[in-house]
Amino acid sequence: MLFNIKRIWKKLTALSPGQGMEGRIFNSTALILVLYLFGMVIFNFLTGQKILSIILILTALVVILAYILARKSKNFKNGIRTLAVFSYPILVVNFYLNDGINGPSSYIFLMIHLLILTLSDRKEFWFWGAYNFIFFSSLYIIGSKFPELIPENYESVNIRITDHLLTYLACIIGMIAIISMLKWNYHKQKIKSDFRNKAFREANTSLEDSLEQKNKIIALISHDLKNPLISITNILQMIKEDELSEEETKTVQEDLLLMASNTQKMAESILEWAAIELKSSKPIFKTINFQERCQHTLDIYKSMAEQKGIFFTKSFSGPLEIKTDPDRLLLIIRNLLQNAIKFTPPKGEIHFSYENNGQFINIIIDDTGVGISEKKLKNIFSKNYISSLGTASEKGYGLGLYICKENAIKIGGQLDVKSEIGIGTTFFIKFPTKK
């Protein structure tokens, strides 16, 4: 039974297409007012005031008409204006038949005014306030100065008291119902608003993350391709200025061709990874031969190291078939090799080693560079780390290391470092063989 009542109530107060939340409030309030009026019809009929019962029935029909107009026109404002215009003349009749100023009509005036103010536009507040006051003050003056015009309808004092108390109680219940409906709809609207705000914040955060990710990718592409291209440019400049002998030129041209070819392959790999990364930041694990996959990258940085007069060596131990996200792993290796070259002076050494013991894969990049102070080591993987100059005034140890750490975590590994001033720096990449 209760479920059926709720279902009917929900259906009657439901929004028509094009109506806002205020339309639901009007629908609910109109129905509450109709129930109130029919309750008063029954009371007045039982107390012998049949004419007044008929007037209240007419009032209820006016409210129903306003309700229907609001739903059909999809604009509750037409309904509230219809209700306001017709309700006050009906109240005049109620005032006349219900003992004038000695009757309970003043309570109803206030409740009707509360209903109108609740639903009308703010710019109409003063109009409806004045409209109410003119009607009520006119009736009050007439009832006070010409009491003989108002017929005596109460058969006894007890009936008058009962009418006053019941009308007042009904007005209180009506006001409580209206305000409760307002609060309920406000709460519902607030929940929807909070949900939309949350969705907006999440979308905004997602957009910020996407922009940050895009900026990182642009920085990485620039970071990874800049130095190989600078090396190629330097070699071409030396050939152009005839600084090399014929035999040296031939050797350098072979190195240049190899470096350009490897740089092209690396650029293709980076751009392919960047396209995938822009769509999704999740790692993509593949089974690869690690030595074959990173050979081009190692050849490029070996050439760059030798141009600076640095000895570059590499070693591989254990199974070479591994499952990882190769693009992210190579991103880390490129950044670490580039930094090693920057911070290692001529005649220094860089050693790249790979070890697979069956449980863990360890990749170590060791250099005999200038080293990093203990104070700087604490924040070296920080997003806001301030980079310092390399041995040839190159910049390094900046955003790249933060991104390396982030990507090491994404592939299920960890990135650590140890260093000593004047001795060198060692970076350790460690991740399990099984994901």
C-alpha cells in the first residue's frame, strides 16, 4: 500500500519534459495544497458550513487547473500565476463566509503568500506581496469598520475555537510540507550538483594529467634526440672545415652513417612509443631479446661517448629473453647513458652491464664522472630537482631522472643510485623476470 502511494506520488510530481527542478516543487506543493483544501472541505461540511465547503472545492479545482496548466505548458510559472490571481478572490468569499477578521482566513492568507513566494520569480516578489497586502488590508478594514456586513456563521464558541485551531494546524502542516519539499528538492539538487562538480573535477584532473603527459613526452623526445643530432652536426662541421685527413674522413663518414642510421631507428621507436603513450599511459609488456632490442641505442651512445674521448664498454650475462615494456625500459636507459656521458670527462669510462639471474634483471650504468654530492642525491629523482652543468657545460640530471624513476615503477621495477664526488656514479635498474 505504502509503496503504491509513493509510486503514485512520484508519478504525479514527476517533471514534464522541459521543466526544471522548480517545476517538481510546484507540482508537489500544488498536490499538498489540494489535499489540504479537501481536508478543510470535510471539516467545514462536518461543522455545517456547506457553502464554505463548496467554496473550498472550487479553490481546489483552481489549484488543479493551475497544476494541469503547468504540466501542459511545461512552464510552472503560468500555473503559479493562475493560482495567485484566482486564489485571492476566493479568499475574499472565504473571509466573508468564515466570520471575517474573527475567523481563520488570515492564516490562509499567509500560507498562500508563502506558497506564491516560494515558487515565483524574485522580480515578482514585491508585486505579489503588495497584491496580498491590498486584499488582506481591505478586508481587515471592512471587517473592522463594518462588522455588520459579515454574517455570523459559528453556532458556538467551541466551533469557532475548533475551526481556528484546526485551520491554524492545517496551515502549519501545509507550510511544513512545502518547506520540507523545498529542502528535499534542494538536497537532491545539491547531490546532483556535487556529482557534476566531482565529474568536472575528475575530467579537469584527467585533462591536466594528459597535458602533463604530453609535455613529458615532448621533453623526452627533445632530450633523447638532441645529443645524437648534435654529434652528427659536429662531425659534419669537421668534414666541412677540412679538419680531418682523407683516411680520418673516410672512417668518420662510416661512423656518421652508422650513427645517423641508428638515430633514425631510435627516433622511429621513440615516436611510435609517444603515439601509444598519448593514448594510454599504461605499460605494454612484450617478450623481447634485450640485447637485440637495445643494440641501436647502445651503438649511438657508444659513438657519442667516443667523440668526447670516453671509453664505453658493455656486457651481458644470463638469458636475454625477457618480458617487459621495452619502450619504457629503453627510455630509462637512454636518459641514464646520456647523463653518464654529460658528467664524465674525457678519458673517463662508462660501463653498461646486463645481468639476468632467473629471478631478477639488473641493469647497471656505471661511470667515472664527477659524481653527485650526498645532499643532491636525496632529491635527485624529485620532479623539482635543479639540474647542474656537465663536464662540457651540458645540462643534465633534471626532469629526465624523475621520469626514469616514474617509468621504472610502472614496469614493476626500481631505480636506485649511488655516487661519490670525484669517483663516479652508478645507476641500478632492477625488476623481476616474471610479471
